[in-house]
Amino acid sequence: MLATATQYETDILPNATIEVGAEYDTVVGGSPLLLLGGFIVLIGLTIAAAKNPKLAPVAGIAYALIMGVWVGAVSKMYDSAYNGIVTQALLATVGAFTAMLLLYTTRIVKVTNRMIGIIMGATVGVMLLYVFSMVLSLFGATPSFLTDSSPLGIGLSVLICGIAAFNLLVDFAFIERGVAAGAPAVFEWYSALSLLSTMVWLYLEVLRLLGRIQGR
């Protein structure tokens, strides 16, 4: 949900690499400090909306614009390395969204407070992992399992994709409970920002997972 605005480290950092055939090629240049600054801005927008929902319309629009540029750059990078991978990632993301929505609306999966706590705890864990990775990248020491196509790296990507997908359940529950409680109209913007951040996170994680699989 809100913590899901925080997830983009080595995919877009200057030392990140994607395996093409038998070789690794550097795919993105630029300043890690600039990227870290953008990362902090996105977190700041999310926190601002969380603390004051009235700011959600402005924060949501700014978030969409900034993240749109970011996602477009990452998507272009991956599509240049693996033709058609962006379409595959989009279809997988839409499929995951549809599946989670069906699981939620049919109550096959019941989103309890305990379940929300577990999902958010896992999300915070991923966030801390990415922040740690970004800090290390400033010194050229990004852990290899966060960027390579090893079994560990692919397994980690699968796990994070799952956590991102389950965050959709949290978003659905959040929205439904807000409507039931008669939340004000500004709640619509706040909910949209939360759902957008989750969808973007899920898409980029799926994109990275497919890139790792195709790069083996």
C-alpha cells in the first residue's frame, strides 16, 4: 500500500546490469545521488498524503508524473535488452491484478487485520532491503543477488512479486472499509494514489523477474 512507493534500486542505478546472452552490459547511466533524490521525493509525496489526505490530489498528480517518467525509462531499458518484455510484464501485471480482485471480491481470501499486518511487515522488509541496496550502490557495492540471474536472485524476485501482489488485497480492503465508513470525497484520491503505487511496484518487479529469467 503506502510503503509500496519505495521499491526501485538496482534496476535503475548506474551499476545495474542485465545479462544479454552470455555477457552483462551496463544498461543505465547517471548519478546514484540523483536517483536516490528522486526516490526520496516519491516517499515524501506518499507520506504527505498519508498524514494529510487533503494533499492527496496534488501528491497523486505529482507522483503519477514523476513515476511515469521513471517507469518509462526503465521500460525502455528493458525493452531494448529483451524485445517484447514490456508487453509480457504488462499482461502479467493485469493478470495478477484481476486474480487478486477476484480472490478478494469472492472472499476466497479474507483480508483480516492480522493478514494486513503480515503483508505490511513483509513490505517494510522489502523497503529496507532496497534502501540498504541503494546506500551500498553509492559506494559501488550492490549485492550481486539483487542484480544477477542466479537462482537466489530469481527466487527473491518471485517472493517480492508475491508480496507486491498481496499488497493489492490490502488496497482493496482499505478502499472497501473507507467507503463503508463514509470517508470524505478526498479519500478517492488517496485510495487511487495507494493503488497506483502498488500497481507500479508490481509491474516493475514483474519486469525485473522476466528480465532475470530471459537473461539466464
